[in-house]
Amino acid sequence: MTSEKKEKFPSTFTIDNFSSTATLANNDQIKVPIGDSIPEKDPGGEYDPYEHRDLDHPNTFTGALTHLLKSSLGTGILAIPRAFKSAGLLVGLFGTIIIGLLCTHTIHILVRASHKVCKKSKIPSLGFADTAEEVFRNGPKPLRPWARFAKNFVEIALVLTYYCGNAVYIVFITVSMTKLFSYYFPETETWDQYFKLMILVPLIICCQVRELKHLVPFSFIANSMMVIAFGITLYYIFNGISEVKLSERSLTTGLEGIPSFFSTVLFAMEGIGTIMPVENSMTKPTFLGCPGVLNSAMSVVVCLYTAIGFFGYYKFGDLTEATITKNLPSNEIPAQIVQASISIAVFFTFMLQFYVPLEITWNRIKDRIPENRHNISQILLRTGLVMFITGIAAAGGEHLGSLIDFVGAIFFSTLGLFVPALIEIIVDWDEGWGRFHWRLIKDILIMILAMFGLVSGSYYATLEMK
């Protein structure tokens, strides 16, 4: 039984191999019928999912904390100063903290809902999409026929989120390449689309790697390059910052900047696709609570993002670019090292981001393809998807900020805010939503905020792309 389970649900055992924002998962749950092979430890008591998670390499508190930090601290942090530029120092400071608390809360209610349906259905663990399915299946009778749709919606949205995130990565790469090469070869300043074509072939070749363990060296390279780039960028941010006067910076801006700020911070901070795989890899209930893995990780993330956004905008003011690395001087060697490091780091992170959504896509179509054509079909699928992602990046042009806003507004508002709030409403339907239905009111407000972010963020992002 154990060996069959490992083969059927590989992502439960490969979470340790991820080290970037690639930890999206589909089959990150373990479904083991009670009485099949793992007896209940307390037949007369309440079912405890943690007692039935049979994992060869469970995550400890420290391991789970490390995974959440690595998945949240990606390239999006380089765009946070631009978010502060859109909102102003004061609004950015408190806004980032509020959004961080909101993201933490929606993750909390998603995990809590997953635990409730796991206990009810006697399943050790469930992924995001499967949690949505089980919640609808155990919800009010009119909603039960929608269970399969709920799973498909979340699964497809997760896949599209990470494919579009990869498109943002391509723009990150070409922006850094343009900044680097244009100093030595001025004519390359307008080569943004050409750079996308140049990296297309290497990306197609590298994305043919099918085994997760073979991507580990790429992860090491990406992490090393990001540390170098981040360290040098911090040096430039704080070097000479004492000469800047607070009166030279905007404390608040108009309401038009709020949608861009909201979408950018959501894009950078939200890691809803990585949460359930990490939580499902634990055998002790230390993910939630105080201090807990979630609260500890998000405290670090919120503090770091707030600090980088505040001081990044404080240093460069209205000149702050879509990615803070673009503000670094082109004629200095350390700054050139940053551009090269970012390009390399994001290039190798691309295939890590590409891996799991590709697996989800392949698992949905492979049964319709003759087995003797699986190899060529995989090659064609991977090639086609890389070209599709590059096409999205090409359509975005040099509008990195707008593309980030667009992805954050549409996908992370939906998956990170709207869906968890809806799930909590349904999962608490029978037992009630607390005194004066406060949880129902709170979740409706979150859903309204998510719709505001989706509509206003995508609208202003579209205007900026024109």
C-alpha cells in the first residue's frame, strides 16, 4: 500500500525539492480510505488527519517555514517599491501590512476548511482544488452538483496563474538583459522583443527536463544568483539614503494608484498555490496557531516586503521603475552583476515554475493519447506551452509593471481572496457563522474587495498597456 501511494501521489514526497515559487500542486493530497490499511488510533474519537498521514519524509516546523519563505520571497519583491510609488509612502506602509494580514487570514481559513472536510470525509490531506471539491460536495444540497466544477475552476486557475507568472518572468529577464547590454551596445536598447526570441530556444530545451530531481541544480543556481542580486540591490538602496528628504516623497497619491498598488502587492506576496503542499507535508498540527508556521513565515514576509517597498521608493522617488533593479546605474560593475544575476536566476526559476502546472496539464490529457506517442506528445506540449507563454510576454512588451498588475488583479484576487472566503461560507453553513453572522459578513466583504481588485486592477493595467 505504501509503495502504491508514493507512486500515485508523488508531489507529497517531492515538496523538499522545491526552492522557488514553483511549489504549486495538484495531487498534493493523500486519500486513504479508513480501515483500508491504516487503522484509526482512536476509533471512538474524532478523526485526526495528522495521525493518518503516512509520509516517508514529513516536514518539520523549520522545514515547512523554510519552504514558505522560499516560495514567497521571489522576484516579486523587486516590484514592491513601484507599488509604494503608486500609493505613496504612508498608504504603502499601512496598505502592505493590511494586505499581508488579509493574505494570512485567507490562507488560514483555507487550511481550516481543508481540515474540517478532511475530518468529515476521513481523508488525511487535500490540495487546494480538492478542498474546494470536498467543501462543495459536503455543503448545502443545491451546491453539491457544482463540486466537480469547483475543483476544475481552481485547478485551471492555478495552472493559468503560474503560466502567466512565467510570462512575467520572461519580461523580467528581457528587462534585465536590455539594461545590461544597452550600456555597451546602445542599439540594443530597443531589442526587448528580440531578446524574448533569443531566450525562447534555450527555454524550450531546458523545459524538456521531465524529472523533478534533475531540476534541483537549476534551483541552486537560481537561489545563488538571487542572493547576489538582492544583496547588491540593498547596498544601492541604502547607500546615500540619508541625503534624501522626506518632503521630497509623496505620502499619499490619488485613488487611481490604489488598484495598481493592491495588484502588485498581491502578486508579490500571495503564495496560495504553495500552501496546501507544505501543510500536507506535515504530521504535526503546528502549521496554524501562534506562533505556527504560517504566522511566523508571513510575519517575516510582510516585514521584509514593507521595508523593501518603503526604502526602495524613499530612495528613488518618482523615478522608481517596475523592478527596482532597473534603477541601478548602468555604468557600474556591481549594478551590471545584478542585471546578469537576475537574468540567470529568473531563467532557471522559469523551468521550476513550469514543472508542476505542466504536470497538471499533462495528467489531464495523457489518457487520451496512445502510450506509444507519449514521448513525442510531451515534447510537442512542452514546446507549445513555452511558445504560448513567450507569446503572452511578447504581447506585454516592456510593460512589466502592467503585466504584474494584470496577473495580480485577475488570478491572485480570485484564488487568494475570493475562493477561500467562499469556501469558508460554505464549510460553516451548517454550524453557523458566529454571533451576528460575523464570519459571513467578513467573508462577503473579502469577496467584494477581491472583485474590486479584479475589475479595477485589470482595467488600469489594460490602460497602461495601450
